[in-house]
Amino acid sequence: MNGPDRDTRHGDAALRSEQDSLGVRRLAADSYFGIHTARASENFDIANRPISDHPELIVAFAAVKDAAARANSHLGLLDQARAAAIIRACREIRSGRFHDSFVVDILQGGAGTSTNMNANEVIANRALEHLGYPLGAYEHLHPIDHVNLSQSTNDVYPTAARLAAIAALEPLYRGLGELIDAFEAKGHELAAVVKMGRTQLQDAVPMTLGQEYRAYAHALRECRREIETQAVHLQCINLGGTAIGTGINAPAEFGALACARLSELVGVQLHVAENLIAASPDVGAFVRVSGALKSLALTLSKTCNDLRLSASGPYAGLREINLPALQTGSSIMPGKVNPVIPEAVNQAAYEVVGNDLAITMAAEAGQFQLNPFEPLIVDKLLTSIRVMARACTALGTRCVPGITANVEHLAHTVNSGIAVVTALSPLLGYAGATQLAHEAAASGRSVRELALATGHLEADELADLLNPLRLAGAQAVELTTAEQKERAR
């Protein structure tokens, strides 16, 4: 292509000319992207977010191009000088440089071709600089002939997307681990604080806050295991399949060789799909991971619902616990404090559920040998992972550790409640226990008092049967009310 020149229509700005099958375009001489990216930027302004909003995807593309250059060089298809320049450019992009040159809109037609070309052009132009040539001098190193050698968007984009998702999951695992630890620690701290369990928002039988919070930790741990299980499917790639999985224009050895180089670069054991024609349109791995993320989102949302209800009031509600006060809650009601972190996590969960639906619809809409809607799938999946990671971190650092229990109030609700009559059913029978419960509700007298009045039970026996910690299955951690209050702090 032509080198930089001057165009009076653009003042003193230096421009260069580039040509594709549709014609010639004028670009800024210092632009690292080229004509294909320029056209795509004009055509796609839908999400109004560039692909660089997902830095994991940019880094993953650079890793794929790096591995491809190494494989092509090994196979004698790419000379050592060009390969070294491409690898050096890819290394820079993987370190975080030149991301601002990845400008194509996240939502794009062409199954990711514009993203692939954006990567090819930035890498080629930076490699040209390393070789001592001006940007756009593609006769020396070409975005397609050299950077995209032995590749197609249809194997590069899915491979990079899988790598991006794997990388994005690491912060989620950390944030989720911190949240699990926070609930475990709070469960240990409140191990002896007894409360009323609830089913269908009605009084059930006693339990401890410690049991409740450790149950939250367990549920989240199961969600993490499911995400990890499904994420294994991301390690299967279709590199080497090129256009539709037949491997046209790529040596038979390229896929395995590039996969091995890529595994070394990213530190993840990848493998090439057994059937590349089947793998080319397959987005099942993304669907599976998204489903696991949705399960996590629903678990988090349910947990936050519990926390908000448990802290409701604080005087006219359940007021079992106190959430940390982080900011004033009203512009009109002085002193009001809202459960802002759980509310924010609820909203993050709703976004993930919506993203999963979008991924599901896009996965279903693929045809024959390609799914053209992978850009949407990748955007929604990476967004869901990022949102869940940040939501877990917020809940695990800014909410759960600061929870305190209203111990005396909880003790009162347990001791004065009717649901404890369940413990007397084996002795009084279901009908007898039901009658006792009705009497307690009608008279306002406690179950303990009425049960003692029947003469069927001795005071010591009754005290043991209705011991709150025994009812909660937690006799081993029995503490006095004063000790409970001290521990709750």
C-alpha cells in the first residue's frame, strides 16, 4: 500500500491509503488498524462499546495469533523475521498495549470477522514497525497473508473467546472464594445464636444463624464446583478447522501444533476437538458455563433476599440481624439506611439471568456449519462473569463481615413462639400438639407454660425438650444469652 502523504481536505493530518475488494480508503497515517476495521467501525455502532471493553478477549486474540505464527514458522510457511515481528507485537498486546486500537463494536455481523480483522491489522502494523517499515506497508507483512496465515475467523474467534472466558473466570473464583469464606466465618461467629427458621415466610422450627450462614456458604461452594465443571468444556478448541472445520488452506499438522504452542503461552491445557466440522458451529461450552453462572446468580439473589428480609425494619420488621450501614438511604427520610449491597447484587443477578436468555437464543439461532451470533454470546458471557465476580467481592467484603445479630430479640421470638410445639409431637401426638398450639395462640400463654399445665411432662424434661439449642440440633455450642450477645459482636 501507499505510504503516508498529505491530503488538503484534512488539513495537515498525515494520511495513508489502503485498498480492499470494495475500493480505496484514506486512514490516519498513525492508525494501527486498517481499512477493514475502519469499514466495520462505520457499519456497527449498535452496542456503542468497543471490543476492548473485554480486555480478556483482546489478550486472547493476541495469544492465538502468537501461537499461529510460531506454528507457521515451525512448518516453514512463515519466515523467521516476519514470525518474530508478529510474536513481538502479540506479546505487547498481551501485556496491555495497543488495546485502544481495538475499536470495532462488540455487536457486529460477520460472526466475528471484524474482530479478527481488527486484530490482524493492529498486529500487522505493529509488526511492520518492528521490521522498520511504515504502517500500512502490507507488501512487507500482510494482515491476512501473514498474520492470519492458516487461519479463519471461524476457528480463531471461537478459540479466543474460550480463552477469554477461562481468563475471566479467575477473578470470579477469587471473589466467590472470599464470599464463601466470609459466610463460613460469620457462621462460626454466630454459631450459638438461635433464631426461628422459616418456611413460606411462616415460623418453622428453631435453628442457629451459624447454621443458616454455613448453608449459604455450602450452596455457593456447590455453584463454584458447577462452574468449574462446565468450564472444562472451554478447553476444547477448533483451531485448525479454518472456515467450516475441513481445514482448508491449513496444513494438517497446524491445528495440533498451534494448540500446543497456545497451551504453553496461556498456561492452560487445551486440546483440538475430535470432529472439527461439528466443533465449528458448536457453542455448547458457552451455554453450559452461562447456565452455571445463572445458577450462581439465582443462589446469590435468594441469599440477598434472605439478608434483606432478616434485616428488615429495623423496628417494624423482622430485625433479626443488622447489615452494615454504608450510606444514607433517603433524600427525605432522615436516618434511613438501606441494604444497598444486597440490592445491587440482586440486580447483578437479574442481569446474568437476562444474559443467559440472550445466549440461549443466540445459540439456538445458528445454522449449518457456523453460528454467526457468537459476538453476542461472547459479550454476554464475559459480562456475566465480570458482574458475578464483582458482586461476590462486594457482598463478601462490604456486607457479610459486618453483619451483627440482635440476640435478645431472636431469643424472645424463639421462646415465645408457638412453632416449638413441634418438639412435643412425639409425646403428645400430632393432634395433641396442634391443640396446644391453638391454645397458646388464643391465650397468649407460652407453649412451655401450657405444656407444663397438662401434667404430662415434668419441668426438667420440658426444659430439655424445648431447649432452643437442642431444637436447632446445636447443643454442643450452648452458651448463655450474655455470651451469645458478646459473640454476636
